[in-house]
Amino acid sequence: MKPVKLAASEPADPKAEQLPPRARILAAAGDLFYRHGIRAVGVEAVAEAAHTNKMTLYRHFASKDELVAEYLRQAAQVADAAWSVLEQAHPGDALGLLRDWLREMAAHVADSGGRGCPLVNAAIELPEKSHPARRVIEEYKVAQRRRLIALCAAAGLGEPEFLADELYLLLEGARVTAQSVGSDGLSARLLRMGEALIAAHASGGQWSVIRSDI
């Protein structure tokens, strides 16, 4: 895989240049890692995009691995903030929150400019268990699953743990599909399948029939 080369004529972002060096480095790294992949982007490209140099980058981050881990921590914080917004919009309405989350995920999958979940992408690129980013990825994904299980339980849905796993696997599969064959019509299908799963778990009798066919 060839390293990313930045165009010499690429204009600087005036707002980004006003940020402190560490913030500029993280902003540049986040954009490059997400668009091009972690392995394809070297620290030289990040430093250049951040309008600084490698010495400054290494002053704030001991290694590229540590920079990657911090990039993923920020991605996890953005996702947590999105959850908080949804929770505030549905006080005391767990089922409404779950359905709104499903709609949000369907909208993200339909985004033609997106490349899926940055944490999942990083997990594929970084198989080494010793990489500092692996802990960030695993802790966030485990916490996300627990949050979804608790939400399904609060909504009074049957077998909340199983439903959470179904919805989670459906979403991850949709993200991969969007990258491999495109997102045309994918959002509507994801939403329809997700709603069907929720409805099945809301009806004990219907769910029993579905489970007996597995």
C-alpha cells in the first residue's frame, strides 16, 4: 500500500490553523486515517496536513500508535455524545430511543461519503492485540453492546441481550455492505429489518415461532 501524498497546492484550513498544535495534529490525523486508512498514512503526511513537523508531533504523541489510539478515543467520544443527544430527546421512552437510534444508524449507512465505523475499520487494520488502539476499540465496543442491551431491557422487549446482538450484527453487516457493494437502498432495508426484529421481540408468541425455526 502506497503512503498518502498530500498535494502541494492543497489550501490550508484557516480555522484549523488557529487550533493549538496538538488539536491540529489530531484533526489532521482523524481526517487522513478515516479517508485513507491508518496503515496508508505516515506521520509525515499527518504533520504536513497539520501544518507542523514531525518533531512537534512526537512531542505530543510518543509514537504513531499512540496517535492512532487517541484518534480512536476521540471517535468514541463523538459516538458517546451522539448517544447523549438521543437520550435527551427521549426521556423515559426507551422504545422511542431505540427506534430513533436505529433511524440514525440507517442514515449513517446511507451516507455516500462515509467509510463506516472508524473503530471497526481500525480493528481490521490493526490485528495485533498489543497495539494500544486495540484496548480503546474493545472497551468501546463492549460498552456499546451493554448500552444497547440495557436499552432493549428498559423498553420491555423480550430477550434483550439477543436482540441487542441481532441489531448490532445487522448494523455491522450493513456497514460492510455499504463499503463493498454500495449503499443504494441499504438504509431503508436496514430500517425495515431492524423494526421487524424489534417487533418480534415485543411479541412473545411471534418471537417463539421465529426462534423455533432457527
